[in-house]
Amino acid sequence: MRWLQRGVAGWLVGIAAGLGVAGPDAAADEPQRVDAARLMNDLMTGRGNIGGPFLLTDQRGQPAGPAQWRGKIVLLYFGYTSCPDACPTDLAAIGAAIRLLGPLGSEVQPVFITLDPARDKPDLIGRYAENFHPRFAALSGSEAQTKQIATAYKVYFEKVPVRGTDQYSIDHTSFTYVLDAQGNLAGFFPPGTSGARIAERVRAMLSAR
């Protein structure tokens, strides 16, 4: 069940063009933009296997992954706590969707996976994610685990140095993935999808069970 099919080509080009550093360094950044467009195209067209089992550590130090959430609809998001715009917007929409579902919200598990494990320690991502909804599972792993899981879900991310500092930001795609009660990918929402729209689709999934 994929909920986005129309106007995909233009949308992909627009997002890919917005990734990376503009200006004199744009040519050097072109390979990353191509990677981003390829991963998004694979996701949109369902090319190859997308998703799969994983096991990371949650904010309480416990192992967590799709096997622990069997029987629930999972709303899965990849991001990082220093993200200035997309992450807080989309995580707030996930929290709003669960609240809009009322009693049915207990059948939904929200999950946040950090793409920045070097800076996003378990206690930090726990406080961050729970600010959007108290039932968020906030997960982290090693750099290698993060890359492996992100690749499985067709998530593009890249560290971008902040000029004049020793800091970095992270360019990343911002889809909200939906896993069904068996832990399989059921669909995805694009960046900026409202809580009301997410709740509508999830309610339909729950009603069809």
C-alpha cells in the first residue's frame, strides 16, 4: 500500500535539488544528490526490498525493533535531534495523529531512529522524542548499524560541515514509514504530511484488520 504515486518525478527532482550545499561547492556535492534521488526513486517505485527486521537500543537501554511491536501499526521516522525544521514538524504530526486516533492510538507505536548516534545519546533522544508523544521509542545504534538500517529503508543522509566551525548538520530524506502489524512496510508519508492525514490512513488500516 503506497499512498504516493502521482507527480513523483517532479517532487523527487525538487527534493534532490534541495539537498546538499549550494553555491561554489554544488558540483562537488552532485554525487550525494544523485544518491538521494536514486534512493527516493527506489522507495517510490518499490524497487527491491524495502525495510526489514532490525534491533537497536532504546532510550532505556533495552533492545527494540519490529519484533517487539508485533500487533501494532508502527510509524517510523529517521532524523536527528539538532534538525532545525523537518524532524520537529514531522514528529509533531506523528504525535498529533496518535492523539487524533483516540483509544485506537494505543494500537500505534511511534518510533524515532537517530541518524546522528555520535551526538544523540539515549537519554537525549528519549527526552527529545517523548516531547512529541510520551510513547515514542527513541532508538540509536552504532554508525555501522545506522547506515545499514537507513540503507534498508532507502533513507539518504549525509553529514554536512558547518563552515567556520567544527560542527555539522545532516542532510536527510524525511519520510514517515508505516509498518503493519507483522512488521512489514505498508506505506509511507512524505515530509510535511499532517497529523490528520496520517490518522486517517492509519484508522483505515486498523479498521481493515
